Amino acid sequence: MSRAEISAPDAGREPLGERAGGRRVPLALVAAAGCATVLSVAGVRLAAELTRDPSRPERAAAVSAEVARRYQAWPSGRVFPAEIPYTLDQGSAETARRVGIDTDTRCGTAVDQRLGASLDVRGCRAVLRATYLDQPQGLAVTVAVVVLPDEVAARAVVPWFPRGSPRPGLRAVPFPGSVTARFGDAARQSAAVAQHGPYVVAATVGYADGRPALRAGQQQPDLPALGPQLVEGVLRPLTAAAPVRCDTPDWSC
């Protein structure tokens, strides 16, 4: 055999590939079969991912997101319950009743000016306010839900609210034609505040007839105890975790 015959390309050679039944299978078919297998496995994994239950971190994130939307998603009458039970120092159980809900949700008008500037720094989104009367109808309490972007901002805001003296703090909301018609800022006697998640709930307490602030020794003994209980009565249901329902539009899991 000549050198030319040895080096010449074999025109009749079959394409490289694997043998199947004694015949060679083109590489393109082998590659296509491999791709189909990969896609099939990926499809099974995707289906499993879409149908699995949410993980614990996903559930926690969904709960936090749902709670953070409540100030907008809930009707105002749910944010501020019509009645809030409380207990006096003497141990008697009584009920504070809601007089009205303010329609102004601006951060700057809900608090004293100096505090308003601080809330702006932390990105205050809204302040919802409602006024309650204690059972004897002698004390008025304005309760506010201060909405911040997140829990970090809310925690930073808490120390700015007074816990004893109500100034500078939450402004009172009187309602004309009601027992609280004279309950103005000058009548503020005591204050309370608590925080959970992105919400800071504050209260300012005073006499419903509008009498100006009295010295601590001249106040009713149950006056300082009323504010914290009404604060908790609003904050607790507002931030309580609800069962996660990923199959409904209200949830994002």
C-alpha cells in the first residue's frame, strides 16, 4: 500500500458515536437524549419545589410581612377595638370604650413638633389615632399606632416617647359632641409606650373635662395605670401572629 493510500481520508467512514445493536448512533442523538434526561430531572425538582410546604424561615418572613401590612389592610375599627378591658389597682375589671378614630394619619400632626422631627428621621409612614373613655367616663386616652419601616427603626423611636410626663409626646384627639370634647393637649397627664415589630403604640392620658395637668400627687391613683393597659390592648392583637395560609392572596410565602 502506498503512502498516499495510508494518509488519504476515509470517505466512507461512519460518524463517531456509540454502538447500538451493532450500529453506531450519531453523537447528536446521544446529546439530545442526555439533555432530555437533564430536563426531566429538573422538571421533577421544580415540581417538588412548587408543591412543598414553606420552610420555617419562609413562614416567619411571611408572618412579618403580613403583620407589617395590617395598618393598611385592616379596617380602622379592627386596629382600634371598640372596647378594651383593663384592671385598676383595686383589682376591679372595667372596660374602656372607643369614642372615635381620627382621620388624619400624618406623622407630623400626631405628635408635638420636636418629636415629629425625630419620627421623620426614622422614616415614619403614618400615625393612626383613636380616643377612648374609661368606664366612669372621667378619663380620656388617645392611643396611637406609629408605623415605621421596620423593627430596627421602631426600636430606635421608643426612647423618644415619654413614659411619665406626656410632653413632648403624643397629641390628644378630642371629639366634638362627646364627653372628650374638651380633652386637649393641655389636659395631658400621663403617657405610655410599647413596641413590637414595625409598630410603636403610644398613649396620652388626661381628664375628659379638659382640666390642665396636675401634679402627680393630685392625680387619680389609677390614671398612670390606664395608659399602659390600653396600649397593650391595641398592640397585642395588631402584632399577633396569624396562621400562615400560602394559598390565599393575603399571604406571600
